[in-house]
Amino acid sequence: MARIAGVNLPPNKRAEIGLTYIFGIGRNLSVKILKEANIDISKKIKDLGDMEVEKLKEIIEKNYKVEGELKREVLMNIKRLKEINCYRGIRHAKHLPVRGQRTKTNTRTVRGNVRRTMGSGRKKSAEKT
């Protein structure tokens, strides 16, 4: 079983897809990495040799931020936005959408108004007296 950047890659997936299980690597980047390592894109992870896996590890660790390092950087960026009290930082702090999405009808889960059945989670209307 191939293990790169602390992630076990699924053995029955193609190498192009298997690399995307690592946080910070998408389809385009996985293809680029495989071409740099001279590995066939359609080759399955279980068919990769030890030398090929080592080559992939070396390329990923040397050239790209992935997993913990990338997550830490993202969290530091969000923390910085909160500290300088910019609009995006305030939205992050309030757990609201940051990138201009509407909030009247969507983002129920972000706002904490989860409806499991129709009518549940809806705000109560003024009761009759």
C-alpha cells in the first residue's frame, strides 16, 4: 500500500485519481506530478513500484505544500483576516458565507437552521393571543 504525505492511497484507483486523496493535490496537479515522475497516468496505485512511489514522495515533499502544512497555512490566513477585522474576517468569525452568496434562502447549514422535515427549524410565527 502506497503512503505519501501521511495518506494511504487507495490501491485500486488509477494513479491520477489516487493522488487526489492527498489534501492540496487536485486532478491537474496530479497529472503534472505524474508526468514529472515519468509514470503512466492510467497505471493503478497497486501496480506502482517502490522506486516510483519514492519518486512521487520526493517530488511532492520538495515542490508542494500538502496536508498539515497547507491546512496550517490556510488557518493562519483566516486567523489574520479575523485579527485585522476585515469584512471577510468578520464573516468567518460569524460562520457566514464569505464570498458574497445570498443568505436569505441558502446556507441553512452554515447558519445552524437545519431542516430535517418540512416545518422543523422554521422560526415560529407570532402566536394568537
